[in-house]
Amino acid sequence: MAQEKQRPEWVPAGADEQTFTTEVMKGVQGGHDGMPGQSVHHTELRSPLKKRRILSAEDYIEGIRQKNRTILARAITLIESNAPAHQEMAQTVLNALMPESGQAARIGITGVPGVGKSTFIEAFGMMLCEMGKKVAVLAVDPSSTVSGGSVLGDKTRMELLSRRQDAFIRPSPSGGTLGGVARKSRETMVLCEAAGFDVILVETVGVGQSEVTVRSMVDFFLLLMLSGQGDELQGIKKGVVELSDAIFVNKADGDNVDRAKAKRSELHSVLRYLQPTTEGWKPTAGICSAQTGFGIDEVWATIERFYTATRESGFFEKRRQRQEIEWMHALIEEGLKSRFFRDPLVRERLPQMEAEIRAGQTSVGASVEQLLHQYFRKG
């Protein structure tokens, strides 16, 4: 016998089932093994979440080759782990995929606070996707080394871009040090390139040492600035401007267009006296508006001219090779430091050394020399 259906009290009288589909079922007679019992209401229980299958190195490698975004995300989580077992597997995955990387355009983007960097990256990324490109956005954030967490704000701000199947946004990893964040970002870049992304946008969060770090891992470095704020460098160190291959004044819209053009002229004058960071390329200045889309295509046109010039001169390949060597040295330093501080002898001696130095019983230099001697002699 079919159960009688009831409508909740708040459903308007005469409402059809297409508009209000909520119904309440009468209680059914419950019992045990077919025996009658009291009236009970049955609630559908959700099945417990299945535990994710543990992936092997080969699973990661094949998944990324097949452009599986879920496996790509899990592989990035793997390389961000500091667990020795995870690091060993991560290096196996990276070694296998390294030959399939290196074909993407690597573009660093920085800017002063309030410049509209996230809005620009979303507009720029959307334009590239419409052109048929696959875009990955990575962030390098030194503040995550203090908080120990990832920066999630950019992913939530770039809502339209994050919905696209041809775009991938990854927050900054927690690395313990800026060098650790940089290493993980470099390795993330390799995975994204192997997964078929042909434009990698690396964003710096904040103004400071992260610009130098990002410059060391990208081909083209873009600086975004604002107009009408007095000092043409707006508090950015001169060295950051010198790192740039192009400077674009953002928010060139409405009443701000004339001020943006004036700022562009100022920047042309500044760039004339600075040593270019890229051999065979003269840094340029432009204006754009991420809000309206004005000038965004000119940013990409500038980048394309840059790649043409540097490939023809041979500097593109030279810089990529130099970056690989720098990465090698950075990994050696990080590996030595990690092994040193995990060593049982060092972990035992450090608190003793600190106590002796605080008590004035020994000098810092003598303590360090003694510890290093003991460590390397033991090895």
C-alpha cells in the first residue's frame, strides 16, 4: 500500500508539485526481523566517505601525463610535504616528468599593494584561455613561512578563472623558509608544464625578497604600478624595477587615463637609465585596465615580442640553463641544512651550545666550528 504524502505547513495552498517539491512521509511501522513495532521515521544515512587510494609514483606520473587535474593537485601536495618518504617519491615523479616540462611561458607578476594584481591576473588569464592557452597560476608568498599555512585569498578572488577547466590556481605552499617556498614552487611549475599548461603565471605576494626569488625562476618579469601617487617608484626598491622586463600602469580607466599616461612617460624616463635585466631586451612601459580589459592584449603582445627577441639572441636558453644551475645549488644548500638539523648529534648539542653562549662560557664562532667538526668527522 502506497504511503500517504503530506505537505509541510509552510507550503502555500494549491501549490503544484513542480514549484514546491518538499513532502513529508508518514511514519512507518518499524520492527525487528519482520516483527511489528512502534512507528518510527527512517532517515537516509550518508555513506561514509571512502578513503582515498594511496597512489604510487607511477600513478602520479601517468595521471599527470593524462592531464588529470585531481592527480596533479595530489602530486603538488606530495612535493609540498616535508616527510622524507614523500620527498623521495616526489623526486621520482619529478625526474620522470622533467623531460616533458620546459615548454611553457614562465611569467612573474608583482606589484604594489592595491594595484589590483589579482584582478589583473584573472583578466589576463581569462584572455589567454580564450586564445586557447592553458594557464596555471602559482603564488610565492614569504608570509606563509611565518604563518606556516597557505595563501588561499587569490583563489577565492579569482573566481571566474578558477572555474575554467583550462586554468589551474595553486596557493603558495608553506615552506618554512622563502627558499623552501621557492623550491616547491619550482617543482610545482614542472608538474604543471608536464600536465600540459603552456602559460605559468607566478605571482609574488607582498613587496620584498620574493621578487628576487620569482625573477630567478621565470623568463619574463612584469611589474604593475599605479598612477598619481607622487614618487614614481612608489616605495618599491630600485632593484625591483631593475628586475622588470616591462612595467604596466594598471587602473587606466575613467578619469585616471590621463594620469596613467603621464605615469607611463615618467617610467619611460626611469627605464632609460637603468641596466636591463635581460640581455638584448629593452624594458618598456605601458598602461592597462584589468577592470575594463583595456591594454591587457598589449601586455601579451609585449611578452610575445620578448620571447621572439630572447630566443633569436640565444639568451632565453642561456637564462633557463643558468636558472637550473642556481636551482641545483639551492637544493644542495637546503638538503645540507635539513640533514644537519635532523642529525641526532646536532639536536643534542644545540641546546647545550645555546646555554653555554648565554652564560658567556664560549664564543659563537668557537661553538659552531666545534659542532661542524664533530658533525663532519662523524659522517
